[in-house]
Amino acid sequence: MQARGFEFEVTATAANARCGRLTTPHGAVETPAFMSVATYGAVRGLSAGDLADLGAQILLANTYHLHERPGEAIVQSLGGLHGFTGWRGPWLTDSGGFQVTSLSDRVRVDDGGVTFSSPLDGAQRVLTPENVIGIQEALGSDIAMVLDECLRPVDREREDHEVDQALARALDRTLRWAERSAAARKREDQAVFGIVQGGVSHERRALSACSTASIGFDGYAHGGLGLGEERSVRREVIACAQAELPAAAPRYLMGLGRPIDIVDAIAEGVDLFDCVVPTRNGRHGLLFTSEGILTVRNARYKDDPRPPDPACGCPTCANHSRAYLRHLLHTGEALGSRLATVHNLAFYFRLLRESRSHIAAGTIEAYHRQIEAISEARAE
Amino acid sequence: MQARGFEFEVTATAANARCGRLTTPHGAVETPAFMSVATYGAVRGLSAGDLADLGAQILLANTYHLHERPGEAIVQSLGGLHGFTGWRGPWLTDSGGFQVTSLSDRVRVDDGGVTFSSPLDGAQRVLTPENVIGIQEALGSDIAMVLDECLRPVDREREDHEVDQALARALDRTLRWAERSAAARKREDQAVFGIVQGGVSHERRALSACSTASIGFDGYAHGGLGLGEERSVRREVIACAQAELPAAAPRYLMGLGRPIDIVDAIAEGVDLFDCVVPTRNGRHGLLFTSEGILTVRNARYKDDPRPPDPACGCPTCANHSRAYLRHLLHTGEALGSRLATVHNLAFYFRLLRESRSHIAAGTIEAYHRQIEAISEARAE
């Protein structure tokens, strides 16, 4: 670790899986941990108090979105993300590169950085490795991410050799950007994580990991996954990369995923996760339960007095029926999204908490099989 | 009072203003009281716990909306409004007539009731005095309202003598509907309030009040106000009606209003209020403060570190800046509406709490002038 106020300690292991404690200037995070996505500095109608009550330890904000609105200068003048939002625990900010390439079809990537038209006002914006570090330093997150190049799905559909060339070029560019990001750091109290790319190639992932590690970051992320590859393929490339990463540094799987995706990666020793799935699915009435996915908007639940998950003790399940939740989602009441999000986040936080317990108890493999068994199931 | 489990006790008076305690089967309400509007059984992203913490005593739900979705049979099967929504305190339901005539331009009113096309599916629906009581009995509210005829603004713009005839007819019809409503009651544990109409005519209001009182209800409401009449005119017609109403029964001003409208009516001895203003204005970024209305979406607040109202101790003001609130409202984050609604409801509940204190202390007139002084003011 290079940043001041950071420490990562592995506290238990079981095969490749591990528990740890990541200390940041704004508090400690027990890992493996799930980071709720707070794009604009808020999680879907939930207050900082709600999140703390649910067991949130660390939140993720989107650098690009906050750069657009309200702008990092305003966030900085109000005490950074912690002061601005009222969530005083740790923050991680992504680099914005992934959002930009997926949001806009008017994007150009060259060695200098990413140039695109803002969906907000059409004006041209440029993200470079240097200004992305600068924006995150102004936002004041505890953990910043380097700018990387993640190929868009459309780029992956071309001829094999073209894809191959594009991947090689993106990998090379990501590495040079990582070097520039490391050189651009000014804040000593902010950790910066490098990002491993390389598509689904074992060799490229290993090479990317090795080269990124040699630059020296406070932690490392797996980027460009969850884009359609098989679970087994993903596990393999994560394993290939992690063999080349320093064991003493935290590892973060970006943007994934369903519960089974998370436990798959926990089995490979990944420490940090984020994903919009619990919040986005909640909004659409898809609830994670101990018996599988519950599509609570279905007509069959219109007079169902049971809580979404009878085995769950979250505030939604403690106080409300499927019938009420369905009604709120059907009528577009904001409380519906909030209650669904509360439940899904409670499910994810419990998943991570139980994973930590099972790693410490040496029973994570059995737990992994248990989560796999419900991963395709539908709750009745 | 005819309904079982109800009691209304006047605990203090100052000129025409009065404090009281309305006991219902689900708890007591200190009056004057403000009822938050929970159209579909939820208040704008707020949980029952949030509402209790803010000092809510009683909520109002819309009979027509709940009849459409999810239907009163479902609400009844899940324990009525109290069980269905999780708000275990008192509920008042409106009669739906006002909503129907304001929502739909395909509405026909005759002596039988109100016939209209549902905006939901276009099918024909009929509200009668009898089925409106039946729906509310199924919903299980503590206080039900009779179906009344409230002339739409368009009807008020016709020639004077036409308006006059229409008002006379509506008044007469409302009275006959009130008699049918009283005859239709089956639940002994539900209070029913009659509704006084009569436009801005002193004579008609007095006649309507006298006739409605002679039918005998558990409480009485002023309907058809807040539709453009002057404050002084409204106060006069409220006073005319109340001279004819039994002092021992609670009085409710329906659908009003701004803080000054409420204190105006408190001065005339009104006990209960409801209005969408605090929740709707909150959603639009209009916040009530001790210095007047704050338009928090304005660019001038983009980096303002002050809470919406430095004199307010609500959870929003205790934890958040104008800059953050503006940002959330601008980016469409659901938390923005929630925080604004929390603040505005806190303002209203404080307004009513302070009114009660000032009535008890004999200083309500000075308080009335104080609220008047900020009623047209803009916060800086």
C-alpha cells in the first residue's frame, strides 16, 4: 500500500477464498464486501442512515456522472463526497471510462484519452488518465480507479483477428494509461487501484496483471468482465490474473453481478464487488430471496400476505407484504422502489456476511453450492 | 359521536380557535392536526417509521384511487389500510367524488351518483353514496367521508344565474346523498363525516351546515373551498358554516392549503387539515422555511452549504445542504424528493404543533400574524 491511512490485512483463508480487513481514512471494510452503487452520490431513495442500518460498509460513485453534475469543484467545496452526500464511511469512485464508452456512441479513444460528446449538452469532453485522477482527487474518494480502455460489445463482434488486434491495442493502451495515472497522483490519502484487462485470454490477463502490478498500486481490479462470457471462463481468467497480483493487495471485480457471480469470484479470492443488479432489479420488482428470484409484480401476488422472503429480517420483509409491494410498484409509488431496493441490498449484504463467516469456518465450498442451487430458481 | 371507539374533546380555546383530542380506534390525534396525503396508501417515498418520527398522527388515503388499484377487497383481505400499508395509526379516507370530477372530463353526475370512464382502462365506473360508504368500510379507515358533489372550476365559469342554479342543485343533491350515506352505514367502528358545500354564499353554507348537522355525523367537513376564492371570503364562509355545526364535533377543511390558509382556518376553529402542497411542492423543489419559500433548484444554491432551513431540525436539515438537495433534484435521484418531502412535512407538523401551543397559551393571534408575514416571502 502506498497511500496514507490504508491497510489491507488478510484475516482468514479457505483454499483461494479469503477474508480481510481494508482500513481506509473513513473506516474499515470487512472483505469480501459489496459496494452499493450511488451513481450521483445517492442510492435509489435510501438515506445514509438506511444504508448504515442495512450493513453497508462502502459506497461506489460514478466519476463521470459527478463530473457532469454537479462537477467535482462543487463536491470538493462541500467537503468531498463524504461531506457532500452525508455518507461518512469509505467511498470508491470508478474512473468513468466504462460509463463513457457505454453511454455514448460518439466516443473516440486514442492514446491521449477518451473524447466524447456529453449526452447532457452535446459539448465535447475529454477524459485523460491525468484528469480522471484529478477529478477523483477533488471528489475525495478513499479509493480511485485508473482510466482504462474497456472494449465495447460492438467491438467484440468483429472478425476474430480484428478483435484480437483491438484487444492487444486496448491492453497496451491501458497499461500506458496506468503508468500515467500513477505518475499523476498528488493526494497521499487516496488509494488508487490499477485495472487488469485482456478479454478472456489467459495469457493477456496474466500479462496485464503482471505489468499492472509492476507499476505498483494500492489494489487491483478485474475489468471488462461480465460482458457475456461463461462463468467458468470468467473464473479462469480471474485466477490467471490473480496468480500474478500481489497477495497482500485487495482485489476488486468491477460491475458484477448476480449472487452466484459474486460467490464464484469470492472462491477465487476476490475481495470487493459492486453491481447495479440489486438496485436496478429492485426497481423492476425482481427480488432476491432465499428460494430464488421473486417477480413481485406478478398478478399471483396481488393478495399475498407473505413478506417477499419469509426467511429475511430486513425492514421491508419485517413490515410489508408482497401484495403491498406489488401495489406500490404498480402504482409507481416511490416507496415501492425504496422497499425493493432495501430488500435486495439486505440480501446482498447478507450474502457477503455469510460468505465471510463460511470462509472463516472453512465451509465456503458448501455455501458456494448452496448459492448455485438457487441461482436459477424462481421463488413461488 | 355515533361511532364506537371515537371521542372528541376540546382541551383549550382562544377566541374561535381550539385545541382538541380526537380519539379513534387506532390512536388519538391532537388537533388542530395535519393529515399527510397517502393517495395509494404511501406518502412519497416515506415509510411509516419516517412518518411517525416526523410526528404524523393520521394519514389520508384516496378512496377512488384505492378502489381502482388494488381494489378494496384486497386491502380488506390484508387487514384493511392499517394492515395493508403498515401505518397502524388512524386513517381518513376521502369519498373519491372530488378526484373523479377533477380527473376525468368524461364524468356525468345525476341524482343516482357519479358515472365516469376510468382513466385506467376506459371502463365505466359508478360511485354512489352507498357504494362509497361500502368501499370505505372495506378499506377500514377510521374516518370515512360521504360522497358529495363539488362543482368543477369549469362549471363555475358560466353565467352567474347558471352557476347559481348549479350550486343550488349540487347543494341539494349533496344533502340527499348525505342522508343516503348515513343510512348506508354498517360499520360501528368507523366515523363518518358529512360535507358542507355552498360555494362562497354565506346563506348556502349556513343552510348546508344546518341541514347536514341535522342528519347527524361524527364530524363535519368544509368542501369545495380552495378553488380560487379570496382568503377573507373563505374565512367568512367557514365561520358561517361553523355557527351551524355542533361545537362538540370535529371540523375538517378539505384539501387546503398553504401554511397561511391553515392558520386562517385554525383561527376559525377548524380541527383537521389535509393538502398535497407539502409533498407536491417538495417534489418540485419548493421548500417551506421559517423565512419563506426556498426554490432550492435555483442555480444560486448549487454550492450553498447551508441546510434548507437553518432554523429547522428535521432529518433533511440536520444532515444535508441545499447544494446536495439541488443536485439530487436536478439528477432525478429519488432521494431528492424524499428529503424535500421530509422537510416540508416537518414544517407542516411543526406549524400545527406550534398552533396548538399558541392556542393553549392564548397567543394564537400573534402567531397568525407571524405566519402571515412569511406567507408571501421568499427565502434567500
